[in-house]
Amino acid sequence: MPPCLGPVPDLIIATRIDLLRTEQNLSMRDLAKKSGISKSQLSDIILGNKIPNVYTLYLICTALGISLSDFFDFEDTVIKLQAKKQS
């Protein structure tokens, strides 16, 4: 993570999960089922209404087939967020 970001903004976590989910062509229902969490909980996380705890994030990452350390490689997510802001 770039040092200028400081603490991880909630929006980046939410955006990262949604980006990885859509890259794998998974619906929210599919990801919720694969990760073992409810669709409403996943929806709240993706919308930025709730921040997942480490265990929930681990379940989501496992369902996406990535490690927690790979999840926190935010460079591509930050670039996409900056592009959205400029649009």
C-alpha cells in the first residue's frame, strides 16, 4: 500500500472486494454462498456500510481464491478510484 494512504480507507476495502468479485464474474449471491456469509452482510460491506472483521475478510478472500496479503495490494484499486473521481 502506498504510504501516503495511511490507514486503509473503508471505500478501498469495499471497492477492492467488488472489483475482485466482478473480475471473476461472481454475483453477490454467489460470493456470499462461497464465502459462507449472508448476502445482506456482503452487500453492506460492498456498499461501505460495514467494515469486515479479519475473519470475514479471510472468508471472502478464500472464496475469491486470493490471500489476505494479495487482497491488500491496492495499487490497481487506487488507480481505478482516481479515474472515477476524474470522470
